[in-house]
Amino acid sequence: MDSIAIKKVKLFLPEVDMDVLKKLAQQYGWSIGKKKSGIQRGLDDIKAGRVYKAKDMDDLKRHLLAKIQRYSIPLPT
């Protein structure tokens, strides 16, 4: 049985050509993903309520250190 190699490709093309690409992808069974920018992900977090409002700097430090301990993130030395 032959195996098919899957490659991930990043394309930059004019917006007007997206319809052509989508039609090609549909014909060949390809998938097209769109990655959100960091700003858009941040805005989505705010809309979803995934934010922490610190009372002061000490509160922010406690919150961040608790996250580091929870996820076992190594601290830089």
C-alpha cells in the first residue's frame, strides 16, 4: 500500500484569488486553514472573558507565579 506524504504550505496571495484556491482545494480534497493574528487571539480572549485584572503589582506576581507552578514551567536562571 502506497503512503501519501502530507506537506504544510504557506501561501501569500491576493484576496481576489482566494476563491480560485478554495475551489482547487475542494476539488482535490485539500484543507485550508487560516491562522489568527496575535491581536485577534487577544481580542477573542477578552470577548470570552479569559483575562485577569490584577489589583496591584504584587497581586499580578502572585497570579503569574501560581500559573508557573501549576504548569511546571521552568524559571530562567
